[in-house]
Amino acid sequence: MNKFEILVAGTGGQGVILIGNILDRAARLSGFKNVIGSEIHGMAQRGGALTSYTRMGEDVHGPIISVGCADVIIGLEFIEGLRHIERLSNNGWMVVAETRLPSSVMGTDISYPKRDEVLAAMKQATEKVFVLNSQKIAHQIGNIRVENLVMLGATAVVVNPFPITTESLKEAIRMTFPDKLVDINIKAFEAGREALASI
């Protein structure tokens, strides 16, 4: 594979950078020799927008995903995925959480857009839009902080073909978390896969 690029968008505290780090590590475990990861922090420490880029493959030479080049956008917050829609490739996937955080429009003179409006804008860019109530799934697991792993699992199952193997992703999760947190994060990853496996 010459190139595959994943953009993760969310706000500070959602685990955007963590997912980027897992993707970077898992891509290497899957055999990619050239993997470049980077992030844009902005005002993330105050709940502001945060973006992570994972670029893998022979034809990757810089840290930033260019306009029209992202194969996948993972939106950990509903509107944050849409905010980067110009970077999505013509045949790309969008996997977006239902989670809506007021901080995404804080400091602006606009109210949070209606769900149907956001979905319509996404579907103008691609037919491959998948929306998941990852917050509800994380609540059912017993820890809201694993919502990002639910989204990672969902992405890995709906994006076809996904260039990073499931086992590499699980191994990267094991390498990332302390032993006491591995099981619940693997459980969240599997729950995300199960939620969208039948689509």
C-alpha cells in the first residue's frame, strides 16, 4: 500500500492524541515501515479542538494530511468530524460519535447545529458515513473514558479494507495502557467492533 491516512478529530480530554498514538504503534506492528504521526493542539487544554494525524505507507513524507487526502476521519465529537471534511478523500470514510460537546461552538456566535444538518453536510462529501452512540456503549461498559476506544473498534470494522490488523491494534492497546486498564480498553474496542459489525 502506497499510502493510507487517518485523521482523528475531537476536543481536549477525549483521548484524541491517545488514539493517534495507538494507531501509529499498531501501523508499525502491522508491518508499515514508514509511519508519521502528528497532532494539532490549539486550545485543547481548555476543551478546544484537537486533531491527530496518522500517515502510513511508502508515499508519505510529511506530518500533515493534505486537503482531499484523508482515507478516514474519526470524529470523537459530532461536529468536530465535519470541521475537517475538506481533508477527506473522494472515497473516504467518516466514523463519527453522536457525542455533542458545547465547547465545540463555545466562543462563537452560532448555536450547535442540528443533527440532520450535520449529517447532510457529511453525506455531501461521502456516502460512507457511520454514526455511533459510543458514549452510551462506554456507559454500559462502566467507564465513560473508554469512549475513544469504542470509536477505534468501530472504525476498524467498518473501514474496508482497514490496513491495520485487529491483532496489531489490540497489541498496541496492551502496550499503551498499564496492566490494570488493558482489559477494559480491549473490551471497549471489541464493543465498538460489535456495534457496527453487521453494517
